[in-house]
Amino acid sequence: MSKKISLDFLLVILVLVTFSSIAVGQHSISGFLFSPFPGINIYSDDSPTLFGFGFFALIIDQSCGVLISPLFNYTQHFSTGVSITGGFATFGEGFEGFSLSSIFMLSQKSFKGVDLTGGINFILDDFVGFQAGSVNFVLKSFSGFQVSLLNIDFGSFKGFQVSTFGNIVLNDFTGIQAGLLNINKSFNGFQIGLVNINSQFSGFQIGIVNFVTHSSGFSLGLINIILDGYNFIETSYNELGYLTETIKFGDKRLYTIIGFGLSSDSSKDSYLFKFGLGSHMQKTKRSLSLDIELFVQTMTSNNTISYIYNYYNNYIDEYNYYDYDSSTLIFASLIQGDFGTITLRFNLGIPLTNRFYITAGLSYNIGYKIDLINETLIWYFPSELNYQHPYTFFDNAWYGFNLGIQISI
């Protein structure tokens, strides 16, 4: 019986406390709202709240001062000032000032000021100011500084945007953008990331992979894919006796080179792999062109691949463990093959049509290879060349040539 009386007494106290909190809110003096009781503080006066403090949460019409509560703050109409809550903050008709929340912030209208959230920021209208959170959503325009793990903006963006994982802007972007993945409809400014994807691009971008549909800017990356840029397929023959198919794609000021070739000597059963960067210079489509290219090419054979594979297996059998440094060296040797070159090539193009070129070029080459036994990189002069060029400035260097054709794609 005593337990039941105690429970009934607590329920009565809880009801009284809740209604006491509401009563205090409704009759607050001079815009000050304070309740020493737990409960939801509802302040329905037409005048804005200058200071509100709730032990549970605040639900008010509007504010022009400071709101503090541990769970959530809600203002029905446009408010200004400071909002601090340990949970959720919701602004019915927008906010101007400083907002700090731990989990979630929602502004149904525009927001101007500083927005800091440990979780998700969701702005249904325009944003002006500084915004930081784990994930930021802005449905209309953004102007200012935005930082988070992931930024998603549906409207235009002007300012500075930084994210750990990705930035997605579905409209025009003007400013500076940095993230692992950057995706924009239209971009104008400076962009840096591992992967950059833009429909329209103007400015300067740095990335491992840059993909652009239409570009009037400069792309610096290992792989540049620009659909209206410099895109060619080249078939060529060089001084080492390799027939090579090369894809060149990107911007004419800086394009990516990827190639694969076979030795013309069938007895060697040897392959060539090529990767590098180049720059294209041409005054008009029917004038002579000059490509300046810097690339690394490696030559390997089936015998070499078999040797490295057997060496790797014997190493594990002998030492009975997997050594990271040695496996990395073996992997590099598989890529390297018999030997490789660092090549600087000047390639002249003679246009027969706007899309078809005859190419001829001279190159300066430095040979090297990986010594798998001594685990060192050594300079190397290929046995395919039975002559030593003068004036190469290096014992393991030589001058080469290439002849080929090039077709625009």
C-alpha cells in the first residue's frame, strides 16, 4: 500500500511540476523565462523572449536573446540571438545569430550567423555565415564558410567549402572547395580533392582523378578526363622496337598518357607499359602541333614474370614468413619488369585532317631497373641498343625516336 501511495504522490508532483513550468512560461515578466522545475517550458506571449532557461526544453514563440536547455529549443517565429542546447534546435521561421546543438539543427527559413552542430544541420532556405557539423544540408543558396564530414548543397554556393569525405553542390559553385570527393554542376574557382567531378569547370583544380564535361580552366592530376578536351589514340613505333598503343586524354595544357605495347621481335615475348603526362601546343587545327611529354615506361617479358614469381615463393619457403618490405619490392619488380625508362619526348604532329595526324618525335631516355637480389634501384642501359650516344650527359642515357599516327576521339 505504501508503495502505491508513493507512486501516486510522484505522479501528482510530476503533473504539478509540468503545469507549473507552463504557467511560469506564460506569465514570465519582461521577456525572461525561467523554471527551476523539470518539464517543457512553453512561452506563448507575443513579446520576444530575452532570456530563456529550461531544465528540459524550451518551446517559445520568438526570441531576441539567449535560449539554453539540455534537450531541445524550438522557436515558432523568426528569432535572433543565441540558442544553446544539448540536443535539438528548430527554428520555425528562420534564425539570425549563434546556434549550438549537439545532435540536430533545423531551420525552416533562412539562417544568418554561426551554426555549430555535432550531428546534422538542415537548412530549408538560404544560409549566410559559418556552418559546421557532421553532415550539412542546405536546400537553397549558401554564402560563407561550410565545413563538415559531408556537405550537400542543392542551391548555389559562394565561399569556402571543406569536407572530410565529400562536397556535393547541385548548382553553381564560386569559391574554394576541398574534399576527398567533389561533385558540382558548375564550378568557378579553386578545387582540390582525390576525385573531382564537374559538369562545367572554370578555374584551377588539383586531384588524382579529374572528370569534366566542359572545361575552360586548368586541371592538374594523374588522370584528367575532359570530354571536350584533348583526347587522342596514338599508334607508334620507337627505337627499342616496340609497337605501342597510347591513349591521351585530358586538357591540352596537361593531359594523361597511358600506353601498352608489344615488341616487334616475337622471340622476346616482351611487353611495354607507359604512364605519364603531356602538354599539347597548336595554333590552329590545321597547323603543325608539338606535344611535350614526360612519362615512365617499363618493359617486361613472360620469363621475367615467372622468375619474380618463383623468387617470391622461394623467399616465403626459406624464411617462412611474409615480409612487407620484400613483398613491396617484389610487387614493384613485377610492375618494373626487365627495365624501365624515364623519358622526355618532343613529338611533332602533321595534320592530314582535323582528326588525323602523322607524328614523329625525338626523346631523351634514362634507363633503370630494380635489382631484386640486392634490393636496390640501379641505372641501366638496354641491351637492345648496341651503340652509345654522345652528349647524353649520363652513362645510361640515350636519344630515341618514334614514328606513328594519331586519331582524335
